[in-house]
Amino acid sequence: MKGSELMLQKVLAVIANYEIPAKIENLECRTCVVIGNGFAIKNSSLGNRINKYDVVIRLNEGPVRGYEDDVGNKTTMRFFYPESASHNPDLHKDPNTLMVLVPFKQQDLRWLKEILYNEKRVRRGFWRPPPQVWLGDVSKIRVLDPHFLHQTAEMLLHMRQKIKGRPNLVHPTTGILAVIVALNYCDEVHIAGFGYPNSKRESQPIHYFGRDTMMSMQNSYHDLGHEAEALKRLQDSGAILNLHKDL
């Protein structure tokens, strides 16, 4: 992300804490689960099982309250970017949850800097308006090392730089990024709530919450098919386990 170095320095100067909680860092064997927001986890009754992992990683705005039976209520880390940020992240997290910003673009770091320094908000450069007021705990904010974006896009997905006829860069989803981070950090990695419905109906819900449908994915800048193949390769190799296979 060209031109982002100064912004990142300013963000890190405020955050000041880059550590993982000692009670997790000191574990001899870390068990981790990454919870996707897919419709597949609805009515799964996986909540109690999810809560037993050492590290539970959630994605974007995926809610907990009201869905505990299926998704549990423990949250160690939540990966997000400005457009997916909740105005009040305390609604769906533990007091000690780490909020991990995924800096897909320079504007994402700029957004966080403006929040931290209470600067005038610049709204351009986002595909939907991010929160102008964000009530997150500064001491719990972390910024994902861009190395993981490169590792995911280049080494795992071998993704094309552009989708034909569209100028925007293709980038990995937050979900598969979280899986790659977990594989670098955890001894055992499981996933749940990943994948999109096989239904060709445009009205088919895609999340366990809300009203987004398959139609909303038509203009996505993610290579979802390629990501699904990558996840299957990881499952077939034994690197990760999909909890839905055990239901």
C-alpha cells in the first residue's frame, strides 16, 4: 500500500500495544476456530463446541447476541475493515476481544487514524460509508501485518490482479485471511460457517444473520470460486478441519 507507511506509524503510536494476551501466548498447544458468517452455520447448534477453543476468531459484523446456540459467545479476535465495522463493537464481543483491522487499502488506515486522532473524516474511497464514530477500545485494537495479505493472495490463491473489464484489485476475503493467520499462529485450526449456498436462487440468504442474498455477491471483487478450492485443498491435506463435516 504505497504511501501508507506514515499513516501506519501514526496509528501504531496511539495503539502502542502489539501483543497477544499472555494467557494465550503461553499455551503449549493452541486450538483455534475461525467462524465464518455463512448461512451453513444457522441451526448448527455448534455454540457450546465453539466456546471450548482457546482462540475464537470472528469476522466483520457477524453478530453473537441472539445467535449463541449456533455460533457461541466467545470472541478472542474479530477481523474487520472499515466498511464492515460496527459503530459499537462492544455489542458482540468479550471485554478482552482484540479488534484486528485488515488494511486492504490505504483508506482503511486513514479511517483508523482519523478515528484515533479525532480528525475530520474523509468519506471517499470506500465502497460503502464506514462508521464516522467508532466506540472501540483503543487498547484492544491491532493492525494485521500486510504480509498476511500478500501470503494469502500470492502464495495460496495465486490470484489474478484484476477481474476482466473491472479496474479494481481482486483481494482475498476476510475469512480466508483469518484462516491463514490462524495457520501461522495456532497448532490446530478448525473452521465453521464458510462457503456459499449451492442454490442458484438469487433470493437465497448467504449469512446466518441479516438479509443479504446471492444477488448481493454479483459485483463482488473476491474470487470466491478460487477461495473455495483453496479451502478444500487445506481440508484435504489435513491442515484445517471443517466442523460441519462432523454434524
